Amino acid sequence: MDEEMQIEEVETKGLSRTYTVTIPKEELAEKLNSKIKEMQPEVSLKGFRPGKVPTSHIRKMFGQSIMKDVVEDAVNESSQQAINDNKIRPAGQPKIDLRANGEEVTKGEADLQYQMTVEMIPEFEPVDPETLKFTRLTSEIDDKIIEERLTELAQGQKTYKKKAKTAKAKKDDAVLINFVGRIDGEEFEGGAMDGHQLVLGSGTFIPGFEDQLIGSKAGDKLDVTVSFPENYGAENLASKEAIFETEVLEVQGAKDAELNDDLASKFGYENLEKLKEVIKEQVENEYNMQSRMKLKRAILDELDGKHDFDLPPGMVEAEFSNIWTQVQQEKEAGNLDEEDAKKTDKQLEKDYRKISERRVRLGLVLAEMGQKAEINVTNEELQSAMIAEARRYQGQEQQVIEFYQKNPQAVAQLRAPIYEEKVVDLIIEKAKMTDKKVSKDKLFEEDDMI
């Protein structure tokens, strides 16, 4: 860029730097002329042959519009040059404050002058992972756990057998019923069905309906009175009281599926032994994931404790803003955990600002450690993450992929956790690791994860 451009540092405050940038109007005029000449072969106007419109006419017709683009490009280029010349590692997008009169600048009557304020990534030396020590918790897989999982599968494959006519329905029994629902004596759409099997205690019907059928037997006819919930899907029924004229055809007792090859075949496996192997693999994966999660928490705690440096305020504020929005949404929905629900907004804000600072600090430490180790996220890894995310939205996979292709910021959000896990892998590989066997309860004991 022309030497006449001036970049002057005007303020240093912590990690913040402010520069005044001045670009003479003559330089902008040169850029405008170059842009017009570049455009000329492509311009087509009535009364002129394509590509032969005089530059003076293009200037007259489109000068102001083109100059706005020139100014925008000049700001982008010069701000990047200021960052490069001063060897700044920006912690976010710089803030641009235009000081000159925009209209005068685009008319070519005034120099372009603006102030740029940028926050820097702090300079610090990350801890050497080879100096760190950790205890990795592991747990033996008990055969009892495999049997419990098998039993759960069998319970999910219940069969129901008709009971004696005198048998009274109890919780977990099924009843075969005919019913007709009425509101104010009038039947309503979807309120009638014949031969419906209803498991008592399943919670699949309107609250209170199933309870009123406990104790009934085959041949009973009864009126079941219930009120539709306020948030019921059909607005015309919400909060309304309904009476269901109900006939019990039969009462059926539940029986769990037997633990045998037939059960395995229902899940697509050739025999019970193969099903047990698959369950064991699933349990092993769960244990390994839990072990890694515990270890990762210990690693992050250690990194947080071993680093103390100034944090870019803008990064902390952006992180806090994201967290605080979620906290407020959970509060409005009544979903705050018991401990947070007792706190005032002031206490919550203080706590979550600390969490924001921790997250920013750890993010910077992990980024620096990864950079030193020359860790990169490959296109293949990003592609896999993109596909995995797309699979969460069945039927919309193509739209999800296209969304990522058009939004680099969304791709960056996919890249961050992959990068983080690769740095954690590096630390696990380099640090001194001691394995310690603990009980399943200890391994899955809840931590206050941040």
C-alpha cells in the first residue's frame, strides 16, 4: 500500500491497542480510477457498444457507488496492514470508528480517517505437558451389569396374555377397551376408538385416565372423567373436561420376554451370546467415555490452576453473554438447577462471569499448546463432523450440509471441539499417567462440570 497512508498508535490499555489510520483522498482517487478501468470491459449501457463506455461516463453514473466499495476495501486492507505491521494477534474483530465525513470521503473531497481498536491475544508460555501428572479412573465391567442390560431389553419386549374374566386390572396390566369421548355431551374428533390396548401406568393417555381403569375387569362399562392439559396439542381441547364412555373388553397380564436366542433375534443378532458381546462392547464404550470425561476434567482443572494472565475483555464478555442468555432462558422456563434457583441475579452473574473467565483462559491455553505442537484439524475430520451433525436431522441432511458450506462461522464451531479433543489427546499422551481402579458408582459420580 502507498507510503502516504499513515498508521499511528494513539492508545495502549492492557491488551487493547488503538490506532488512527489516515488514507489520503488522492490515494482513494487512484484506487477509484483503477476500479473503473477494471470494470470498463464488463460495462454495458444503452447507446454504447459493450465494453466501450467511456470511463468519464462510468464515473458520472456509478462513481459514488464504486467509491463506497473502494472505501470499504481500503478500510479492510489498511486495518489488516496495521495488525500485521504491529505483529498483533487479534482476539476478535477490530472495532472501526470512522472519523471523517463519509459523504465527503466518497465524493473524493476528504481523506479517509478512522480509529481502529483491537484486543490482542496475551503473550504467555503454556505449561509443558510432559511435566503434568494425572490419575485416570477405570472400573471393571461386572457380569451383573450385562445381565441387568439384558433384563431391561427383555422388559421392553413384554407380551400380554388374557387374564380370567374375574381378574381386576392392576398397574402394568394392559386393558383392551372401546371408548367414546364427549365434551358437553358432544363427541369430538379423535375421541373414539375400538379395541385399543392400553398399558396402565404407561402415561400414554390423558392424566387420570389410566388410574380410573385400575380395578376394572372384563365386561365393565364406566365413565372416565378427565381434563385435557392446558398445553394440550389440540387447542380446541386444551383445559376442557371430557367424559369417556369406556367398555373393558379384557384384562391382560404382562410377561417379560425370556433371555434366549429368540430375544436376540428380535434385535437382529443370531444368538444370545452375540447379543451379550454387543452389550458388553456398549458398556465398555460407556466406561471409557466416562473415564475420559473425568480425566479431561482433571486436565482442565490443572491447566486452569497453572496459568494466570490477563484476558481479553471482549472475549470474556462475549462468552459471558452466551452463557447468560442460556441462564436467563432456563430461569424463565423454571429449569435452573436447585442450587442456582436459590441465588439472586447478582450472585448468578458473579458465578457465571468466573466460569466465562475460566473458559476463555482454557481456550487460549489449549490453542497455544496446540499451536506449539502444530496440531491441525483436517478437512476429513471436519467433513466427518459435518456428516454426523447432518444425521441428527433425518430428511434434512442436504440442507444441513449446505448450511455449513455457506457459513464459515458455523464450520468454526465444529472445528473448535475437534481441536480441543486433539490437544487433550496430546496431553494424555505426554503427561505421566497412573491408572486407578474404582467402583462403577465412583466412576459415574457426578462432577460439577464447567
